[in-house]
Amino acid sequence: MRAPGQVIDIARTLQEAGFETWCVGGAVRDALLGEAHLDWDLATAATPTQVRKLFRRTVPVGIEFGTIGVLDRDNRMHEVTTFRRDVKTDGRHAVVEFGASLDEDLARRDFTINAIAYDPIDHRLYDPFGGQIDLTRRVVQAVGEAEARMREDRLRALRAIRFAARFRFEIEPDTWTAIVGSAPFLTRLSPERVKQELEKTMEQVLAPSTAFARWRDAGAFASVVPTLAQVGDDTLRAIDALPRPGLAGRPLRKTLRFAVLFSEAGGKQAERALRDLRFSNQDIANVSALVDRWTRFAPALTESLAAGVLPNDAELRRLAAGIGRLRVAAFVRLAAARWSAVGGVSPVLVRRLYRRMITIAFREPIELADLTVDGDDLRSAGIATGPTLGRILHALLQLVIDDPAANTREALLGAARELAVSPETA
Ligand code: ATP
Ligand code: MG
């Protein structure tokens, strides 16, 4: 185990000035698991003021909680936090006090696997709560009395579930009981916090189904995302079939994972749930549009594919028109994820569907703008402006969707004149 050079330098500066300093938290845990971790956090006996005096370039990231960011030569920031103890908690925020010992600082951390300290200079581990044993046993276990620790901060219930899913660990029974007991109180978390936990789960966890099954089984969904209270296992497993958005925040990947999560709910319910969780307008629009298309078009499409039949070209063009050109790829990927979780649809057929739909979406006429005539052309041809004109344009689009060869000016103007004579057919 070895900390990055810059972190060692910071620890050495503090130690040489007489302040006990340790690496703590996620980086130590991940290094022991053999995984790389970007942010090595340091905990020290020095107060924030003393830390600021020792380093040339610092950022007051969270002075009231004792956290100073120290910038290294490459402008990377390393968080250095003064040993703390909690003097008061309210179910989320703690009032902290400095002048604490390393033991006290580790005792206020959430899980044993997150409460291991490492001295990057003598390579010594300090692990008073048996975090290393739990890493080997692969369990997430609260530091101290689980029920009391969750009462101090209800967010820990969701964090425990996330860590367990991320490392494919079990949750220790008392810790699980405390999570279940916390579920009714999760309503006290801000919607932004809950959203952040959902997003971190989508980003960090390869197979989020185990995490979300626990949210459901513990009653966390019933409490904070009621639409998902009874979410099905097939739906959750379908999320696992999609790639993680990653920390670079790939918008399509994020949209897809969330669209699957809400895919049973219907577009309107998904939209409401996402709005309540304070997702951005863009996320809400993207996810709920996909859920809406899935709800409307999946039954017929699934039935056809399960019977081994790819719908004909006209049917696929109608489908693409209903989904919308720019959402076709995402729709098929969402569908493919669900079908792979449920079974019953041949992957070969799904690949053919994908290729065909992409070609249709970008090469074939499926929108009004793709027609060789527009409203002005119809007016020049003597058709009066008004609702009839709009209906005629839509009728022409249907014609072209059925038969793209009909998308010529002559054919469409001819068809438009006929429709104008008997507008009730338009
Ligand atoms: P990640 O890889 O997700 O960042 P992490 O363990 O570094 O994992 P952070 O949220 O960055 O998690 O927190 C850093 C450390 O601070 C944790 O390892 C834990 O020791 C402590 N900690 C964070 N949040 C809490 C909390 N709500 N209650 C108690 N301790 C916490
Ligand atoms: Mg971290």
C-alpha cells in the first residue's frame, strides 16, 4: 500500500510541524481492496488555522467542519481535515468540535471499512474497529451501535446500501435492521441528497439492481420515491445491462439507466418523481420522454419480437416517427436492456431491429420536415391556409411513411389536391 507522493509530502509537512496526521476514509479502504482511488483524504491534529499557515496555497473548502484543501504543485487539491468529534446531531447535520483524538475521529465515521487510518510515512495501519476484517469478510457494518449511528445521520442508511452494492458486500444484520428502521425517517433528507445517492449508485455501481432491491426491501423507496415502492426485479436487473454513466457524467448513459429504473411507472409518474427529486429540466425531459415511449410502444413491439417477427418497414417507420428521430437509439437500447433481463426476445432479432431503426431514423422520411413539399407549396397549389392544411400535411406524411417512394413533389401535390377536395379523409 502506498499513498501518492504529493499526499506523503503533505503528511510529512504536518508531522514535522508536530501534528499527528493520517490518511483516512475511502482511499485507504480502496487501496486495501486493491482498487485505485483518486482522492486521498488526510486527518490531522492541526487546526484549520495551523494547516493554512503550513501550506502556501490552500482553499477553505469547509472551514466550519475543519476541512482545508491543500493545492499541490500540479494544482490538485487534497483535503486535510482536523480530528473532530460530534457534539450534536439532528438526523443529518452534526455540530463538530476540534481538539479530538484520532480514536474519536474514527469513531464518528459511518462504517468499519471507512474507519481505517493509514500513516503514509511509516506505512502503519490503525484500525480500532476491525475494518480490515470486514473487508475480508466482505461486510458493511456500522461503527459502534448501528441503530444509534443511523439515528445520528439517516443518510448512512443509503450510504451503507451503496457501498454494499459497489463492493458486492453483505450488510451485517444489525446494520440492516437499523437501515430498515431508518426508512420512515429518510423523508427528512433533502430531495437533493436522495437524488445524489441515486446518481452515485448509477455511477459507481456496476450492477445497481442489488442496491435498488435493498432500497425497495428496506422501505426507502416507499419513503422517498413512492413511485418505485414496488419496482420489479426484472426492471432492476435491466439497469445492470446498461453501462455506468461514469464520473464524466455521460448524459445518454445517465438517461438510460434512470429511464429503465422508472420504466414501469409511465411517463407522467416518472416526470413527477424526478421533479420531486429536483432533477434538472433536461434530465426530466429526457428520462420521462423515453419512459413515455416505452410505455406506449413496448407492448406491441415486444409481442412481435417474442413471436420471432421483426415488424415490416412501414410499421418500423411509424414506430420511429412516434418515438422521435433523436430518441430512437436510446429507445432501442432501453428496450434491449429490458428484454435481456426478462428474456423471450432473441438478441439476434434485437440487433436487426437496432440497425434497421437507426437507418430509418436518419435516412428515411418520418417527420413533416422530411416531406418534399411544405405548407407554402400547398398554399401555392391553391389549398387554403388553416387547420385543413395541417391535416393534409400529416396525411401526406402517413402516405410517405407507408411508401417512401411517394415522397416526390408531383405525387404529394397530387395527393394533397385530392385530399383538399374531400378534407374529411385528411
Ligand atoms: P467515495 O469513493 O464514494 O468517495 P468515501 O468513503 O471516500 O467513498 P466520502 O463520502 O467521500 O466517501 O466520505 C469520506 C469519508 O468520510 C468516509 O470514508 C467516512 O469515513 C466519512 N464519512 C462520510 N460521510 C459520512 C457520514 N454521513 N457519516 C459518517 N462518516 C462519514
Ligand atoms: Mg470520497
